Amino acid sequence: MAGPLAHLKVLDLSRILAGPWASQVLADFGAEVIKVERPGKGDDTRQWGPPYLQDAAGQDTADAAYYLSANRGKKSITVDITHPRGQALLRELVKQCDIVLENYKVGGLEKYGLDYASIKAIHPGIIYCSITGFGQTGPYAQRAGYDAMIQGMGGLMSLTGVPEGQPGAGPQKVGVAVADLMTGMYAVAGVLAAVIHRDRTGEGQQIDLALLDTQVAWLANQAQNFLTSGKSPERQGTAHPNIVPYQAVPASDGYFMLAVGNDSQFKKFCEIAGLSALATDPAYATNSARVQARDQLIPVIERATRERASSWWLEKLSAAHVPCGPINTLEQVFADPQVQARGMVLEQDHPAAGKVKTVRNPLGFSASPLDYSQAPPTLGQHTDEVLSQQLCLDDDEIAALHSDGVV
């Protein structure tokens, strides 16, 4: 397999989204990822449909679209980790691996001999990434954590949604599981940092990563706004807390995003909108002034933008290099010529459906291009291959494991 991580092997004991997202990125980068699933059922997200992937006859397969989104590039093996022989298989397999990813509850793998201390004893150089809702320590360590509740607890929902006093006011979660996804991305960064450390020192380690910690960490400027001022930011709809105008604005036929990032862009916008006087008015000429005068300025801007269709605004503003964009449906996203030109949709061969489409990794490497030859695997698709080629079991041994329900 091509890619900059083709020399690494990952044992993926995770399921749902945060862990699988991390292992998918590692697989995209060329690592060999062996996904361990429960016999007969697999990752919970295989059943999180509809919609389901359909075969050539238009019939639903066993895999939901949700599962497909986070499991490209992996090998799926089924192993019963509650069975002593299943545990033994994984301990043998982990000796060949560089990285273990898991998202069991704190201490949940200890009884199976698959916790960090047990794995470190047989493979001191292992990089063992543990993803939980709240981390390995603290008063909430034993609690389960899911994306939606973490968005609430971690402050994101207090920042997202229609402001108080307006129609439809109230907190909203983001439309994709961003706490999970960002945790997955931090996991990738942490694992690769640990690989570099091991390459220099020979020392493996455990990575303790929590959804709540991640959510708090990537509050970014909003967290710093609070830490600097002592005042909790409030929901502002699509508006930006520190930049004005930077929000969805109405046109005569809908809405578009206006993202004025500096005073020069504001001046250009005002010229196009027939509001040139605003650009030289001290009350609005600088971004700091505009943030202070937000409530007075935005209604003036909205009266102007309502006079024209969104296509007119997008054409004129883009030509003047004023940042703006449409608010697209996903149908419009994947029909966009830029998205198509960048090849963001992959089509891969799939054993049950013939072909499957997924969204490619956004990174492009000039010297080690990525290879997307492996579609999201069917349940246990690679069990016999891994047992035979990597653990050197013969056909009779593999047949016995199947017969006994170990795999």
C-alpha cells in the first residue's frame, strides 16, 4: 500500500466514530489497519440506518451509510474478545503492530488482558491510544460519553443556535458529530507524535484522550474570549463574535454567507452595496467599531442585500475579492465544479455492492500519494486472511476457531 505511513500497522479495537475516524485517516495515509469486530454483529454503526448501501439489484446490504463514512481502507476481522482463545489471538497479533486504538470504558479491557499494562508487558514499544468520554482520571471517568451530550457539556451548544429573544431561539448541536470527529483527528496527531518519540527513544506509551477534553480544547477563540473577559459568549446564530459583518445575510431569493475579514473588504462590500458612506463613518470604519455597533449595522446591511438575488451578490462580491459563498445543500456541494475538480468523491470496488462512493481524505501528498484501493470492508471480510498470513494458522486451525465461535 502507498502512502507515508505504509510502514505502520494498527490494531483497531474501537467502534462508532471517534476511534474509527482516527483509524480511517491512518489507513488513508497508508497504514495497515486491522479492525476487530464482534462476530455476527460488528461495529454498531453497521446497523445505524437507513440509508444502507445497496447492491446491484437495489437491495439493502448489511452496512449502513454511517459505517461506510468511517471505515474505508481497513481489514475487518471478527474475534470474540470475551473468549480466552480470542484474547490470545489478539495478543499475538498486537506483537506485530505499532499502534492500538481502543474506546472501551476505563478499565474495560483489563479483564481480557488487552489493557495497556497487559499489552505493554508483551510489546513495550506499543503506542496505545485510549479514547473515552471523560478520560482515564477525574470524577466522571467511569461515565459513558457520546457526541451530543459532549457538545452540550463542553460548551459548544451554548454557542450554537438562534440568539435568545428571536424566533426559534435555543441551543443547537452541530449537524455532524464534531466532538467525535475532532477527537479522532487529535488521536491521529497524538499517535503520530508518539511514533516520532518512539523512533527517537524506542519508548512506547499510552495516549489518554477524552471527548470532553477535546471539545473544551477546540472552543478556540470562544474559550479565549471567556478566559480573557470572564464573560460567557452567547449564541449569535451564524454571526461571528469578533468579526462584523461575518454571517448569513438575506438576498431576495434566500441567504448567502458574507465573510468580511478586514476593513479593506468592508470598503469594497459597501461600494458594491451602495453603502459607501458606511466605510468612512468612524462608527463602522474599523472592525472593532463594527463589532461594537453590530446591532445598528447589520439591519442596514440586510436591507441592502435583500434588494438583489444571491447569485448577483456572489458574482459581484467574488469579483471584488470580498469573501462570500452560497449556503449549499449536500446535493449542491457534490455538484459544485470545484468539489468535482478536486476529486472529492471516491468510487471503490465493493464485494457486496459492486461499487461504493466515499469522500476522499482532503490531504494530498506530492511524494507519497495516497492509495484508496480498499473499500469499507464487509463484516469479517479479512478474518481468514489475517489468521493465515499474519498468525500463520493452517486451514484446520482456522476452521476450528470458526466452529467454536472464537472468530
